[in-house]
Amino acid sequence: MEELIPYVPVLALLVLWLLQYAETSKLKHTSEDQQRQLDRPYHLLGEEGSFDDRTDLPEETRRRIEELVREGKKIQAIKELRDATGLGLKEAKDYVDGLCR
């Protein structure tokens, strides 16, 4: 048992580092969500340099959403769009409805 004593500080530091990493990741996601929310009004007003869900959407995700719309799976398309962009339900639905036209 005494041979494990030197490892206690190392394990404690490892646990603290993991907790710090988890908190930092959480804060990063929160910050990204807040930035998207702040950019939405600019997008709705058509301001330059605002969040644009069409250009910020990765090409692969855009193709997947368009494919789901063609297959008539609008709800799944809305869900995937929201997961990829953080858009609200109404904004995502409007985007998908725009693809249907």
C-alpha cells in the first residue's frame, strides 16, 4: 500500500486536469451557442457579415439535408439542421421549407 503513495499526487492532478478540460469544453459550446444567437438578428435583417446558415453549413451536411427533403423526411432534415447549426426550430423549419419550394 505504501508503494502507491507517490502516485496519489499524480492521480489528483490528472483528475483536476480532466475536470478542467470538461468545464472548458462546456464553456466553449456555450460560447458558440451564444454567438449563433447573437448573429441571428443580423441574419434576419440581411446584414453583411452575419450568420448565414447556407454558407456556414458544411457541404456534406447541406447535401444530407437536401437529400432528406427530396425523400420527404422534413422532420429529420430539420433535426439534422438544428444539430449542425444550433438554429432554433422556426429558423430550421423555414430553411427546410425554403428547400421544398
